[in-house]
Amino acid sequence: MKDHLLEILAVDDDPGVIKSLNAVFEGVYKLQSATNAGECLSILDSRSFPLLILDLGLPDMDGLELLRKSKEINPAMEIIVLTANTSLESGVEAMRLGAYDYMVKPFDVDKLMLVVQNALEKAGLKSEVSFHRTVNREKARKLIGRTHAMRELAEMINKVAENNATVLITGESGTGKEIVAREIFQQSERKDQPFVPVNCGAIPTELMESELFGHEKGSFTSASYMRMGKFEIANHGTIFLDEISALPFNLQVKLLRVLQERTIERVGGVKQIPIDVRIIAATNLNLADMVKRGTFREDLYYRLNIVLLSVPPLRERRHDIPLLAKHFLTLYNKEFHRRIREIPMEILNFFHTYDWKGNVRELENVIQRLLVVAKDNTIKISDLPIEITKQGDSKNLITEDDLPMDEALIRFERDYIRKALSKANNSRNDAAEILGIHRNTLNNRMKVLGIAEPDEATPSTTTPPSPQEGEGTSPS
């Protein structure tokens, strides 16, 4: 299908050249085009391409200058220059500035296709390391937890991903709302299309309309070129509107129209542009309260709130802290080139009693800090930020000293299951419900961990085998 073809960018002010390139690449590559330098830079600022085909004779900027700026935006992108000048001077200068090759108009179709193939192969080799690094980082950004609340959230994500319903994600800062949005996107039919995150709270009010919907050339003083907005860039994909509560009241009206009509209008434009975009919004504020105060439109609130997902704060799922800590330890050991094998139990105790106002993001930052400041590949309490040691009282809630991480997690899990059984009056069905697992899973874990009910035999004193690496850490 055309939508799944490799996409390249071409900029030329001659519609005939763009038409020819479309014909050449039909069924082989997907061509995104721009008619001037300003539009080209706007597209490159929002998206990445492996290859740019660039005409040197553009009306609004010297072609060599555009080449320089394009390379600054995306150094890994290869550039093929088209020129109407039969002299070698401009082509050689373009190569000196980093172009892969140059061709003189009118170009030979077969030669162009060969040059494009070779350039894309080179671009692929250059970006391989960066690609794997990005993939690894994206894999690291996943939901982690086996508490009941996180399992319920994972189940809802699976259901929501199957359709195109608008989703509103709520939760405190740092709980992982964007991770939830990306999980929905990755499990959806749109996963091969753009995912465009927009932080509404980080965009100046006067620029937000242009940022979201784009603008036409000359629509305001500094609008020297047409620019696509985030909604156009996300066409056929998913747009994630974070901090939706920061959207100005007048733009709430425009967003409502997008949701109703599935069209957008650029600033200064008169044309309605159809779009096919799934909208996922997120907020750390109570939009219902904002509706009551008159600061958020009620009709927009109900349009966004088709499916509501709530991400619990870390203090409400403290039993996930050891799993998260171990995950971040593994991740940043590789990134910081450290070999710290475990987080000492006394530090996990402080983690368990700390309130984590910054939630998972704060925990991640603390683990990074510990890896940076630790000496001799050993983490000590003195390495902890003072706010954690000051608040925490080290009540030994995990009740072990100087244990390896795996054994500590085993004993932690054993205590957790025993508490659930006690709360359920030793009913395994009820305990399994509290724990968010199947009864058969509970039976199996009790057997492995040597847990016996009051009327059963005394638990074994032997140490149970360690659970498999990462067991139950990702509900995604």
C-alpha cells in the first residue's frame, strides 16, 4: 500500500518537476513535496526524512543556503541536488556542503532512481546506530507494574487501541500519560503513521493557533511562507495533545470544530482542509471543575471524554516501586556505562515510604542521579537526595537487609500475598481479586514462594527459585 512506502521529501517551485518526480516514484516511494524553501524547512522542522531532493533555483532562498539549513536540522539526511546550471561549479559546491550527489535538469529517470536508491542505502547505514538507540529507548518507555490498578489500565489500553475513539488521559505530572498514549498508538491500526505529541502548556498563546493548524503565507507579519500545522502533519496518524487544559478558550472552539467536522483551517486561510487524525488528549487538572468555573468548554469536554483513562500516582501503587527501580537501573546502567547490580534494601525502604510527588518521572531521575554519583559501583544511602532521606523513616517495610535484588523481590512478593490473604480471610478467590491475578496464578505463586494457609503444612524454609527476569513487569 502507498501509505507504507518509504517517504522522501522534494522541494521545487516548478509543478512540472514535482509531477515528474511523483510519476517516477509511483509505487516505489511516497513523495512529500514543498514549493519553496520556507515550506521545506517547516516540514523538516516537524518530521524527519532519509532523503531530500532539492532544487537550487528556489525563489525565496539560495539553494545552497537551504542545503546548509536542512543539514543543520537533520545531519543524517542525504540530499540530492537538482540544478538547471550545466556548469559544475554549483554541483561541486553542493557536494562540498554535504550533498550526496547532484543532477542537471532535465534529469535521466533511470539514473535518478539509481542515485536515490544508493543515497537511501547510505542514509540507512548512517542512521542504524541512532535507530537502534531510539528503538531501545522507546522500548524502555513502557508501562511497568503488576498492581491491580496497572493491570486494569493495561486492559483498557488493549480495548481502546482497537478503535479510533477519542481518548482523555488523566493523571498527575510524571505518572506516564504520554506513555499510555504511545501504547494506544503502538497497538492501533495507525501505528505505521505519524505520532505527533504537542505540549499545549509549552507553546506561547500567540503562537498556538499557527502551531496546531498552520498558517498561510502573509497571514501575519512574520509569515513569509506557508506552514503546515501539527494536525496536518499527523494526518492519517495520531495527535497527542498534552496539557489540554492550557488550550486558550478561543482555540477550544476550533478544536471542537476539528472533532465535529474533521477539517482544519490554516491561519489566514479560507479553505477547509480535511484530515483523518485520532486525537488523544491528556491533563493533570480536573477538567470537570474547569467546566464549572467556565474556563473550559463543556461541549469540548464531552467530545474529548469519549473514553477516560486514569493513570494512578506512584504513591498509590508502591508495590511497583522495586520493579520500576530495577527497570531504570538496567536501562541507565547501559546508558551511563555503569555496572551497579542492585539497589540496596535499605534504599528501597526509603523509596517505599517516600511520597513521590513527581511520580515515576521523579523515581527515574533519582535512579539516574544514583548511578552518576555512586562510587565503586555501589549505591549508598548518602547518595540519596536529602528530601528522600528526610521524609523516609526507613521502617523496613521490605524487612530485609543486604539481600540481592531478586531475593528481595521474592520476599517482598511473599509478604504482599500473605497480606492479601489476611485481608481476604484466607479466601484465595478474594485474595486473587485483590492482587489482580487469576486464582491459578495465585496458587502457583504460593507454591513457588512456600506460602501455606493456616490449615496447611508449615512453609518450607528453603529459598524458592528466583522469578524469571522481568516477570510481570510490563502489562503492555
